[in-house]
Amino acid sequence: MRCLGGAILALVVFGVSPAGADGVASPVAPAKDPVGAPVAAPTAAAPAPTPDTLSHKGMFELSLRLALGLRAIVPYDKVDYCGDTDASTSTGNAVVCTGRAPFSFDLELGYGLTRRIDVFGELRVGIQGDFGPTAASSAEGPRMLHFSPGARFFFSDAKSSKLFTTAQVVFDFASYKDPSGAGRGTDIGIRNLNGLWLDLEKAYGFYGFIGETLTFSRWLRFELEAGIGVQVRYR
């Protein structure tokens, strides 16, 4: 009896809970903070966006972009005026005309064909008029108006950013006229944009780009531009 009483006393003094009738120890109570409330388990942080979650596939797209450009125009006929004069030529017109391209903006309607390919149509609308039919003309020349369908290809995805390049055909409808007042017709060419794309959300993104345009039907024209754009998307 003395041994049994001593064992019971030891259990009480040292706070050891005896096993249940089936030999299994009593469960341990959950941890509590100083005021007695249970401590909540830590929650996992939300995962960062991945290239797949920010894909444009299956979404309709509307984009607006602005750019500043430099250009060079080489007429096929020396009697054609391209915006500059040169007293050393027989016609007084420059053989090559270089300078800033007139201000314009681009509107684009597109569709995400796959995770890496968008198809779109771009419409360029001029804000500033260009040169007239002759150096002596005081009338403002035409404003930019061209349509450029094409495709955009994405590569080097890194979370929300990626690189892109485009392949486009250009149909230039600007109404340039010759010295007699007759229209010079539609110009045709190719166009390419290269840049960095940043998608902050599934529904919108921003991008910066460098673009090159080459047309060759009306005259030989090369334009180099740099700008920024914004795109909104809807499924």
C-alpha cells in the first residue's frame, strides 16, 4: 500500500497524466496565446502569376500606342517632291528626304490565337499633316492612314514580362498627290515591331517597342520609330 500511495503522489507532483484504460496517453491540448485563444496555423502565400495564367489565348484585345519616328524617302523619279529641297539638283527637289515622321497614333484590334501568338489588325491615324505636292504648295499635305494586319509572337517568358516581335503587311492609304494634282495611289510594304511586354493582370498590359516600316510602291520609304502602348483584353 505504501508503494502504491508513493506512485500516486509522484504522478500528482510531477504532472504526469496516467494512461487511459487501454494504455493510450491522453491527447495534448492545442497551443493557446496569452489570452487563451487557440493559435491559428500559418497560411501559405499566394503564388506569383505564371506565364500560363497571363496568357492571351482566347481573349479579344484592344490596344492603343504612341510613337516618335524618323524616316527617309527616296523618290523613284527626280521630279517628285518628297518634303525637302536641294538647290544643287535640276528640279530643286532633294534626292533623299530625311526627317521626323508626322505625329500619329495606332489603334489595334486583335485576338489571342495561342499562348504565344496574337493575330491583329493595326490602323494608323495621323495627327499632323505631311508635305504637299510641291515645295511651293502652301496647302497642308495628307495625314497618315495605313492598315497593317499581322501576327505577334511572344518568347522568353519571365513571370509577368516577355519579349515580342511582329510580322505585318502595310497598306498605306494616305492621299499624297503629284504636282498635277493626281493621286499617287496606295503604297504597300512590310512592318515589324520588337519590344518588351509587361502583363500586370489578365485583363491588361503595357509594352515598349522599336518599330521599322518599309514601303516601296509609291516611293521607297523607311521609317524607324520608338514608343509605348497599352492593351486591354476581354474573353
